[in-house]
Amino acid sequence: MAELKNDRLLRALRRQSVDRTPVWIMRQAGRYLPEYRATRARAGGIIELFRSPELACEVTLQPLERYDLDAAILFSDILTVPDALGLGLYFEAGEGPRFRDPVRTAADIEALPELDPERDLGYVIEAVRTIRRALGGRVPLIGFSGSPWTLATYMVEGGSTRDFARIKTLAFADPRRMHRLLALLARAVTSYLEAQIRAGAQAVQLFDTWGGVLGHAAYREFSLQYMVQIVEGLRAGAGRHVPVIVFTKGGGGWIEDIAASGCDCIGLDWTADLGAARRQTGGRIALQGNMDPAILRAPPERIRAEVAALLDSYGPGSGHVFNLGHGVTPEIDPEHVRVLVEAVHELSPAYHV
Amino acid sequence: MAELKNDRLLRALRRQSVDRTPVWIMRQAGRYLPEYRATRARAGGIIELFRSPELACEVTLQPLERYDLDAAILFSDILTVPDALGLGLYFEAGEGPRFRDPVRTAADIEALPELDPERDLGYVIEAVRTIRRALGGRVPLIGFSGSPWTLATYMVEGGSTRDFARIKTLAFADPRRMHRLLALLARAVTSYLEAQIRAGAQAVQLFDTWGGVLGHAAYREFSLQYMVQIVEGLRAGAGRHVPVIVFTKGGGGWIEDIAASGCDCIGLDWTADLGAARRQTGGRIALQGNMDPAILRAPPERIRAEVAALLDSYGPGSGHVFNLGHGVTPEIDPEHVRVLVEAVHELSPAYHV
């Protein structure tokens, strides 16, 4: 494969010196871009879009045509794994993702198969290969998966939820069954990320979108423990040299636990204090984030001021990957994303002299 | 008024010695209780219920008849203040609270009147007087209000929201106007709590339900700053000797900032680490919380184990008020709440010898 021309992201993830802070944006390939909406309309829907390696590649590259970003991230859905396990993913307008056959009973859990990613999620693995070829070494490609806990919440709730009633009842009232489901998902996610890495992913991110709805002890028991298993699994095999980013939304209070997981980088949401997180982890780990996506609604001067404040909060030296604290939302003006990227380019070299 | 017979809560809030950890439960007067549902049905609806001092008193006392709790909390709604400011509160089945006239324009903000609580919220103040009489000194009565930021989110969004798009656009794109609204609300909440205190509230809690959707700097600017103004306002007048609890959901990362607000006690949600919070604040402030309400879905043994773990996490000595990390939810079995209260009674004396 083509030699990597921009290794800022990989160097920052390893806390090696860089000329400026690398920047990419969660959900950078997404609905705020008119060209994304056009491709999606052409595909016929979101499921058709991420199931097509060619179209997934097309939308993965779209933000790189607009902005001088330091990474591409595989365009896919967080729920491909449960879908491949037979739950029947579909999308209801305005309601988000849903499963036709949610996991509700002991028998449902027992009946879940082991995942074979090349067989069951071949379209994702092929998308990774296609994107790597199309990138031609321009920037690294980030692969990803939902965390076991986060996947389990959707599988048990059957879709989005505000109160996490079903999954928490399972976790607190029947922890043995909960752990059986999470262990199966940890094996599935490990093999899924290994397959992405073999196909060309140069870094991977675990999206633990819902770990933050748990208390501290429950987070360690039901979410972090399984992410540790995944990191250790990757280290023992195909992912030996591939940096792993762990992003727990709402995990700002548990940074030391996450740092001990063996991952290379902690993704922070915007409620975390970036400078405090750096002091807490003492430079042992890279940090990614963490601007509130809602700041992109503000005028350019305010966006630039926020970029400046975040760079200043992290301070001099490598180990910071600039990003939002969560995905960019559909109503954002693409020109405001440009303001963010250009502000990082302009202001960050002063922190790397 | 009758002499207070159980001062555990007030002593713990002042970090004075107690014989056991005081316990009350957020939303202890609520839909999980059949007697509450009966009174509410009799009233005709939630608005009719909290607007009637007699019925508000009746439901406030219901949980005290069932459980040996150490405090009563005024039964009211968090949105009485915006309603009194003319926004027209109503409830849509399954949708939560809504405002007929949300605050959307500069003119809407300019047109808001100053609150006179005795005139505009007389039914709440009368409920406080009625409850104090009915309590006869059995336990202290906690008054409360939403925080300015939390009230503003509902006023600007017009109801519940998942993404806080309108309020964050106002905050980040037009901060001067946002501050004008928050300053008005801080004055309104101060006078509202003062009126509750004059009517007999023996402690007050600020519910900052949505402070945690902000980043750290934005939290200080748009939420905490105004809670500090309220605490200082109370200290200068009627609330001089009345303990103030500040509860920011999702505020576990900002404990030192909240501790510096001048409040007596920080309410923690279940994602915060109680023991770490105590070490961080060095015993300078009381802490309230913080069991995940979802634990009440688990069998009694699990609830007891969680109570034990929380008491152990706080450790020996006063300054802990046992509570959930958020309100008890409607589907909880009232017998499980009994298990919690009795476990605190049984297990906590060992921490106060």
C-alpha cells in the first residue's frame, strides 16, 4: 500500500513530536455536508449507503476534499455488529436506529452466534480496503466499533432510549446474563477491529457512547472491563502496532481508569477539562477532543476563540488530537467547520516549537 | 412553629456529628407511590396538584407515612418560575412539560417581568406554610428551585430537548442576551427561595438538571456563576442560616468549582465517585447522593449491597446525606425504596461512632 504522507495523527497518538496539532472531526462525513446528502439520496438510504463499499468510500473522502484534515474515518454505522448478529437493523424517520428482534430473554442471548467479520461484515472490510486504496497514503484511516456496553444498550432496548431502563434492569438484576452478552460482544468487536486492521485501518476508536450513563463501579464492571479485553486482544494479534482510542461520552471523571486500560488515547467529550485531564494522566497517554459541537453554531470569532482556549488548555507539546467532544450535527454550516480546521492549523504550531 | 425533633439532615449539612446518615430521596413524593397517583387523579392533573397548597402538602407527607425519612421536600414543579413569568406551562401526555410562549427573541427576553414570589407564586409559598404546620417539627422541610440555566433551557427550547440546540445557540452566538436572561432568573430564584425560607423552608436545593450539558468554562459562565449569585443573595438576607444544596447533574468533574460557590452541600449524580469527591473537597463541604435510581430495579440484596458500598465509599464521619443520584422513577416498587431506607438506617451507624 502507498506510503503514508501525513503521519501527524499517528505521531500524536504515540506522543511523538509534531509540527502542529492533528485534527479530525467525529462524524466529519455526515449530514451537514450537501455532497453527503446527495450521495445518500443516490444510495436510497443510510443502510444502502454504508453497505456499499464504493459509496462508503465516496462519503469517507468527501470531508477531505473540503478541509485539510489529518485523518479519514471509515464511514459506517455503530450498529453493524448487532445487525450482523441477526437483530435486523432498520431506521425509522426521526426515531434513529431500531432492531426488529431486540435481545430480551435469556434464550435470545444464548441464541446469538459468534461473529465472523469477513463473512458477516464483509461489506465493511471491503470498504476499508477500498478507502485505503483511494486515500493513496494521503492521511491515515481510522477504523471503529461501538463498545460492547454501547452495542448492548441498543440490542436490549431495541433502539435509542432516554432512561436505559431495560439494559440497567438486566445489568443490576441479572448481572451474570449481562456479562454473557458483553463477553460475546467483546469477542465480536475484537475480531471486527482485527479484520479492519488487516484490511488497512491504521488506528481504531472504540465509541463508548453510553458508558457515561453508569455509575463509576458499574462503568468498570459493565463497560471498561470489556474495552480492556478488546485492547488486550488487539495487542496480542493483528492490532499490535495500531493505536487504540477509547472514547467514553461522560467518562471525564474516570480518566485514570481509562488510562489504565492499555489504550493509546482517551477521547474526551466537551464536559471534560482537557488541561486537567493532561495533568491527571501525566503525559502517559494521548488525549483527543473536546470542543462542544454546539460551538459550531456560533460566529467564526467565537469558534476561533474556543479553538485557542482548548489548545491553550492542553498546553505545549505533543499528545493532543484536536476534535469535537461528540459528532458534528446535521444543521451546522460547513463553513464553520472550515473555521475550526483552519484555526487549529494557524494557532497550534506555537505549541510545537 | 413546632420545635424540630429530627435534625439529622441539618446537622449533616453542617458537618456536625450525627447518630446515623440522614436519608431522603429525590422525587420521594411521586408517581411510584399509589397514594400519590390517587391524589393526583383526584386533583385532575399535575398542574392542579402543585397549585393546591392542601394537595401539595398531602403528597409531600405521603412518603413520610411509609418510610422513616429524615426530610420532607416541598412537592412542586421545577418550572413554576417561568410559568409565573408568563410563559404558560402545560403538560403533554408522554412529552413532559411545554411552554405556550417560549422565549425566542430579544423582545421576548426584554418583556419578561421581575418576579414577586408572594404575588406570583403565592400557592407555593402557602404550600410551604401548610407543610410546615402539618409536619409539626417531625423532620425539616427542604425548599427548592431550578437553577437559572436549567430554567432558561426549558424557557428557550419550549420544553424538553435532547440536543439543547436553541439554548446553546443563544449562549454561544449571543452571550450578552443569554446573560440578561440568566441575570433576571437569578434575581427571580433568589427572591423565590427567600420567600420559601420566610415561609418555613429549613434547607433549600438548587436543581441544576442541565448544567452538565455544558463544557467546563461554559458551565462556570452560564450556570455556576448565577448559582453563586443566588447563594450570596440568600446569605445576605432571609437565608443567612439556611443550608443550601447545589445539585448539578453531570457536574462530577467540577466539584471544586461548585464547592467554591459558598453552598453547604454538593448533590452528586450517580456517575460521580463519592469517596473521591470527599477527598477532593477535603471535608470542607457536605455531599449528598448518589445511588443510581436504576439500582432500585434490582433485587433487595443488590440494593443493600449498593447502599453498603456507598456508605463505605464516603467513609466514617458526618457530612454525607444519603440520596439517589437523580429522582426515583415511576415504575419502581415502593418496597424497594423501603429496602434502601432501612439499609441506610441499619448500616450507617457504624460510620458514626
